[in-house]
Amino acid sequence: MKNIILVCAAGMSTSLLVSKMKSAAKDMGAEVHIEAMPASAYEGYKGETDILLLGPQVSYLYEQMKNTYEPKGIKVTLIDSIDYGMMNGKKVLEDAYRIMGEEL
């Protein structure tokens, strides 16, 4: 099972994207845990994480989070702003798996 965490500012629009990603995962038969949380909440998160997807509104945190979490084996990337705006959960999920080097 893969664990995908979406990091955002407040979690409102990102929660909708999580729902779309979960629906796409179900349709594709992928076993994945997907969750969204504010960047400040992730600092204390104790669960497993394979990849952190940063929403466009927190793109300024990219370098900091990459430097902090990639040495721990957690991939860090930005969600494409067009895919985010279109709430294209399938594409965001596919991109996450591609970055993790996994097949869907």
C-alpha cells in the first residue's frame, strides 16, 4: 500500500482533490492511502508517507520540504497547477505513482 499526503494551506480545495484521487484509485484497483493536511500539521504527522504532494498555494515550501523529507526517503513534488485547478484526481494520482517509480 502506498501512502500519499497532500499538503496545503487550509485543506478545503485539497480535500476535494483527495476525494477525486480516491475515486480514481478505486477505479484503477490501486491500494493507496490518500490524505490532505495543512503544512503545519504534517510536521507532527506520525503516519507512513511515500510521497508529499504540495498544492500550488504552498509551493513556496517546496525547497524546505524537499530538503527535510527526501533524505528520509519521502518523495516531495508540486501538484501541477492546471491539474489542481481542474481537480484532475486521476492525473495527480498517476503523476504521484510515476514519481514514486511505481506502476498503477
